[in-house]
Amino acid sequence: MKKIFITSYLAGTRAQFCAFMTKNNVKPGKILVITTAGNVEDYTRYIDEGKALLTSLGYELTILDVARESTAVCREAIMHAKIIYVTGGNTFYLLQELNKKQLLSEIKASIDNGCYYVGESAGAIILAKNVNYASIIDEASLAPDLKSSAGLGLLDFYPLPHFGEEPFTQDVEKTIVRYGQRYDLRTLNNHQAILIDDNSQALKGEY
């Protein structure tokens, strides 16, 4: 059973998020927020906006930075989470820090066991089998210790966030040109979300 919400920008997809949770009879409760991808970014207001949205909906947030916490603390938090929200930021840095503590398998197991996963931008890209296609929109050099670009492998497509959105417009187009024939890229702008409910998929635009 997979329940996954893919977005470029959580604060821009409030209606879709609420509809997804309502459809699955999920009432606001505790949510684990992994903010690590933003550690190497100068602009992180989107993280604050995502957290503010969840708080306004009645969710109780537990913030986790896997780069700063111990492996034991991270595994415990992931294992007990009913909903995990992985924010945007640098995809490669996020993957590096998750790999350092061998957390990919923990996250995958949680999702397979019914944990809801909300992936925003970088948090969405790591769901793919491989994140190397993000090398144009994200700086891989910010993750010098990353040994493998393999992601969670939970999707049979590759999310490409921020389509038509500045300042990403040109980089997204370059990504499509370079990788579009190799990968099944699924673009979404800041007001669209891809909803995965078990094995069904749906792209939902602005309500």
C-alpha cells in the first residue's frame, strides 16, 4: 500500500493536499517533517510556508534534520511516523545525508507499511529510481560525500518539479531536453500535485 503526495511546493497545493487526506480519511495529527534538504540553500522560505500550512490545518509537527541527529534518533522517528513530509532543497545533499545514516530503507519500509509520504521538490525527486536527472536544477557539488545517485525506487516515473516556474524555467527545459528520451519525466508546476493512492496515479491541478 502506497500513499504518496508529490508536489513542487506544498504551500501552493493546499487544496490538493486536503482533498488527498480527506479521501483517505486522514485527520490532522502528528507529522514528521524532514527539513534536511534546505540546509545548503540560501532561500528556505518555502519550508516555513509548508510548515505554516500544516500547522494551520491542525497538524502537530515534529521537525527532524537527519544531518544533525543520530542514526538511532532518525530511525526511531521514521519508524513511528504515520505521515512523513520531506521538504524541498538540494536533492543530492538530502540523499547524501539519508545515505550516511542508511535511512532510505527505513523510509521505504515505512511507506510500504502504510505511512503517508509527502514529497516536496527534492523530497519528491528522491522517490525515483535515480536522481541523476536533477543535476541541472540542483548542484551535485553540494554533496561531495554522495556515493550513489540511487533513490528510493518507489516510482516508475521521474518527478520534475517547478515546470514553468522561475527561477527554474530554463533548467527544467534543459533537463527535459537532456533526459526526456531516457526517463519518463512527469512535470508539475507549483500548483499541481501527483497523487499516488496504492497503484493509481493522478495529476491534480489548481482547484
